[in-house]
Amino acid sequence: MVRRDSGIRVYSVALPVNAEQKWSSTQRADGLIRMMVNLYAPLPLRSLTQLINMMRHYKPALDYDKRIDAMVKRDELRHEIVDGLIYVWPSVERPPQDVSDEVRLLAPFDPIVWDRRRFEHLWGWAYRFEAYTPFAKRKLGYYALPMLWRESVIGWANVAINNSGLDVTIGYAVKRPSTSTGAGFRAALDAEIERFRQFARRP
């Protein structure tokens, strides 16, 4: 942004970053792969290829399968086959050993959610964004928020503001966590709903 005109933001074209530094095509391609993997990993190789293809003419015209293989060989990336899908992630990344007893209601386009291929593979059910689906054909709701409990997305919530406050309806992909396996779930869900309630009260 360069200025405001009567409160309206006015932007100019951004200057190139490090304009004096010349990047080779392979450096630019590797940087693109690195950025995508750092943002979205672990992700299926097919999803990574899809993201790269979405860059269209903005990316260097190279063989990206070979670039990914080269990054794996020099141990910058790792890839493993899981149930027939090749997953890719940074070699330095290590999963946490402990999982918090927390519930989070995720946006439909959250990095955990956006890749429907990965979502269905990891959690065994199909999430669909239904805001543009006719009412009679909706299964989850107008703006269903995927519900993350610990390390699994187990269902969804629809949250709306009405005259009496916050209206929350919950749906489960299979069933609600049992008392034995889901100790603390209800308290964690209530805490997340309270965070939404506090947010909705902000001016």
C-alpha cells in the first residue's frame, strides 16, 4: 500500500525482491517446490503436482518430477508410500510426540482441510463445502466447519449467531467419542465454542 484516498487503500506494483540477485530456473523451481511443501506437507505427491501445475506460466518450464526426485536424493525432502499414496514432506520435519486434548473448528479452506484427497485418505470420510449447494441437497450444512479432536477430524459444526447468542450444531462422521476413548472431549468442545462466542462479541 502506498497511500489512502478518503480511507481507500491504494496499492502500487511491488518491487522485485533482491532484484540484483539472478536466480537460475532450477533454483526458482526448487524454491517453488520448497514453498509448497513447507506450507502444506505432509501431502500426497499428486496434490503437490496439482499445486505446481496451478502456477501455470508463472513457474519455470522444467520437469518437476525430476526436481522433486533430486530434492529427495539430497535429503531435503522425504517421501513414503502410505496405502498406495506417495506422501512428501520436509526431511527436517518431525511429528510431535504428544497430542493435546483440544478441539478446533477449522475453516473450510484451512491447510488441513483444503486437500480433499488427503482429507479422505487420512480420516475416511468426505468433507464438502456446501455454501453453493441447494439447501435440499446439503448433507453437512451451509458453512460446516471441520472439527479437529486431537489428531483426527471426527466431524463438523455449524455455527450461527441468533438473538439468543450462539447457535451450534454438531455432526459426527461416525460417532461421538466414547467416554473411555474421548475423555475430555466435551470440555474441549465447550472451550472451543466459548472462543467462538467471545469472538462473536467483539465490536
